[in-house]
Amino acid sequence: MAGNWDSQMLTKHLFLLHDLVEIDNALIAMPIDGAKAVIASISASNALSNALSIDAGNIKLQKVRCDIAKRGAMAKLASDPKQKDKIFVKECWKDWQEIPSKYKSKVKFAKDMLDKCEHLESQKVITDWCAKWGKEQPAG
């Protein structure tokens, strides 16, 4: 029962779940893209190592594994073309905030961004980003 789990137990189980997802990704990618299969396999291995470090109870090992996982996640995000498109969309959104007449609504803005960004597929995701960015913007 989740209410009885401590944070380490929950973290361990999340790493194990991530491990299974990456194994599945590797199996799917194998016949399609060998490089993606290798990347998913390495990610699965890292997730399993993270879970095992929690079992070992070694705080130093856990910190090292956590740092490795963070660096891996950052590298993955840095190479993700969707993240590059998101940065582009945010810059366009900032421009739109300066010239509000450019788009009549978030939906119109999102549709235009989908046309300009080959890796983005969801209009809703873009409109959600706009709402988030609008809340983050300082008042005045």
C-alpha cells in the first residue's frame, strides 16, 4: 500500500518501473533503429542500477547513481528535437506577448506553431505551455 511506503521504497519502485519501460522501448526499437535500442538498453541498465543502489543502503552509492541519472536525463533532454522546438515556441510566444495582435488566441498561435515545428504534434500541449508561461510572467 503506497501510504506505508517510505520515499526510498517509492523511488526504488519508480526506478524499476522506468527500467521496464526502457526494456520495452529497447525491444520495440531493436528491429527499427539499433541506436535507439542501445540507448534504451543503457537507460534500463542505469535505472536498474539506481534501484539496486537503494537496496544496498549505501548513501554514497545512491548519491552517485542519482547524479548519473540526473546527468543522463539532462543529456537526453538536450538532444531531444521536441525540446528545441519548445524553446523556439517559447521565443515566438514572447514575441506574441509584445505584439498581441499577431494571433487572436492561444489556439491560433498553437496551430501556427504546429506548422512551423516538425517535431511537435499536439495543439493542446502548446496551448498548455502558453497558459503556464502566462502564469510565470511577472504582473505589470
